[in-house]
Amino acid sequence: MVRRSGSFAAFVVAVLCSEGCAQDAAAAPRADPSVRELRGAWVATVDNIDWPSRPGLPVAKQKEELDAILDQAAAMRLNALFFQVRPACDALYRSELEPWSEWLSGAQGRAPDPAWDPLQHVIDGAHARAMELHAWINPFRARHRAATSPVVDRHRAKAWMVKYGEELWLDPSQQGAREHTLAVALDIVRRYDVDGIHMDDYFYPYPVKGQSFPDDASYADYVRGGGKLDRGDWRRMHVDAMVESLHRGIRQVKPKVRFGISPFGILRPGVPKGIEAGIDQYKDLYADVGHWVKQRWCDYVAPQLYWPVGQRAQSYATLLEYWDQALPDRMHLLIGNYTTKAARAEKGWSVDELLDQIDRTRARPRAVGNIHFSMKVLRDDIGGVRTRLRAGSYQLPALPPAWPWLDGAPPAAPQIRGAHVDGDVEVRWNADQDARLRALYLACGDRWVLIEVVSARKPGILVTAAQLEKLGVRGLAVSSVDECGNESERVVKMF
């Protein structure tokens, strides 16, 4: 069925015509560049933060809730979701390497009944709605403190699990633990059409007062074997090895899949000048993010800048400028935003603060978008945050950023067919395996305006006569966009 584009007519009229877009009808429309920006949200499954609403829901209800997330994300013009598939050495998908997550079924290792695969479902749903889907994994956490079911006896990684605080962790110093995490990630890449593998900020765990991570025996073995590194450098060496092997492995299996890391937003206290306090991820988490960036072991970095602009000791503005200047070529900067606090108007926060942070991100030359934590407040429109974003920052659609170092060749232009049907304009296109998206532009006055991005699976789109008249539309153009964000030439039809 060809999609009728009435869903965006009213706001396009208000936005474009209020700017005088129908004037100077004789001039040729400018070939404006496409609007490019990643608009993402984290969908957290651990402790049922975002989905499902509780463990052990009937499968039909699980699917209903997940579809509602997909629908709301698409309606507010997000173009990427970061779906947590491995909260703690468990799986929100069919896996022979790790057991089913208790956050899905109610007990670790218990498969959903009737059988279904949430990861496959969300991939299909996201792509059908013109969104990217990134599989979000936690590299070393093995059991969350809120978990109620025990680790299953047959867990392949059980031999490398240690207790720290109220949780279980894989010991990164164990080669088997690192190889297991790598195998899990590459298994996802091989079997699923994910757009990226996304790793969060849990490497070694956040410090627990009065406790030391239990790797004394491993470090003693290292020293007895002639190792010279101190404990901190030794730990960082293992995390470095994990990051490098993930980057290399993904490149070998599917070169176009993005690998990204979302570290704690402060590299180290005092870096940059004016950032006075915060976790020292180099010293406390043993994450040498600066080294990973210099080695280009990831395709993007998404630091969690979870502070207001005016919070001097951890200012969003100061940290944004630092990260923008720290990244090399062939690497994108995304920003993680604490949308939950903005929606709930916690101290120092408001939706206006969030909108300002998005504007500041857009002004930085290396930044290509924002990721919101987390999807629940957007889905439920808490504090009106979804409404405000949809009416403001995300009023018009955007194509996702391109990744030219993964693949810079644009797809072929679409073969389109246009027909007038009672004054409406129906645009259809031929199937094209290289196209992931179709971008629809309208010639409004002297410029082209991107007004719709749809899945290339759709056979076409319908623009009504009423829309054409109200917008003063002189023509339309359609382009193809591939999985790496490369855009074809636009095929133009003038009226």
C-alpha cells in the first residue's frame, strides 16, 4: 500500500509557509544538502527500566509494548534505537552462548513461551519504520544487583564470574572472559541485521567503598610470570584488548556495522580545565577512552554528558566542547543526554535545558546527534518531553549521518514513477536491494525541503492535492539512502 503523507501536512504548512517558502516561484530550487542528524534513544531492558514493563509478561503483551516503543519513536522522528540485548551475560534474543534474560521471562534461562525473538522483532520493526537498530551490550557485568534468579548452572561464562559489591562480574583479566564477550558480540553481528554494536560504560565496575575487585590471584600470577605493569595499567591492558578485538572482529565479520562506545562523560577530573569533580574512568573503571580514540578502535563515541549546562564542576557545554575537539577524523561524536531528569524536572533540569543541549550539540562541527536516556519518558511523554521535541527540535525529519570510512559509495538513484490521481501525486519506486531508505523532498519556493524519510521496503508515497496547494509545491524529489547513510542523486519531478 502506498503511504498517504497526511501525517505531516499540518506542521509542514505551519513551519514552511510561515517562513515564506512559497515566494519567488520562478526561481530554480536550491539543491540544499540533506538534513543529517542521528536522533536516538536507549531502550534499557535491565531491571525492566524501559521494556518489558515487568518480567514474565505474556508474549503478546511483550510484543505490544515493544511495538508501542517503535511507534512512538518513529512518530517523534527518531531515526535510531539502542536496544539492550545483553544486560548481564544474558540474552534478549535466541542465543546458544548465553541464557535467556530473567528480565524477559522471569527466570534466567527460561525461554519465552510461545517462542519469539525480541531482537529480530525490534530489528524488523525499526527498519520498517526507517530507523536504525543498534544492539547494546554490557561487556563484563554478569548479574545485576536487582536480579532475583540465580545464574544458571550451564552458563558458559560461570568459571570467570567473581562477586564484587552486590553483583557478579566477569573478570576482565581472564582471557576466557574476554573471548566469551567477543564471541557473544560477533554472534550477534553474524546472525542479525544490526546497524551497530553499542557498548556502555561498564568495564571494570564502578568503585564500591571499602572493597577491591577480586583479581589478586590473577595479578600475582602475572607478576610471577615476569610482568612489570602496575595493577592499574595491567587492568587497562585487558580492557584495551577487549575493545581492540571487538573493533577488529566486527570489521572482519561485517565491515559496515558500526562499533560505538558510550563512556562516562568525564575523561578524568581536571580534563578539561574547569571540570573539577567526577568519577575518574581511567583510574576507577580502567577505561583508557583517550587511547581508544587515538587508535580509532571505534566508529563513534557517545559520552554520557548527564549534567546541566550551568553545573559548573561538570558543565555540559564545557564537556561538549572538549569531546568535540578530542575526536580524530573517521570517527563521529554522539552525545548521551539525561532526558529522564529533564522530563521529570529534577533539580537543575527542565525540558528547556534539554532543548538547549540539543541546540548546542548541533552547533559543534564533529557532533552528529544525540541519544536520549531513556525511552520510557519519551514513550510516556513525561513532562511533555516527547511533545516538545516533536514540535521543536524534531519537527522535520533527518537522515542519519553517513559513515564514509565504512562505505562511501552512494547507491543508485531510485527509478520512480509518478502519476496524478484526482489531483494527488502518487510516487512509486522500483525495488532496490542497495537502498535502506527513501528521502522525499518538496520544492517549496526557492528551496528543497526534506519532509519525509521512509523505509525503502515501502512501494511508494502519496502527496495529496490539498498539501500541494497549501504548500505552494512546485515539484518533488526522491533519493535512495543505503545502510551507511550514503545518499544517491535526487530524482526530480517538477509540476
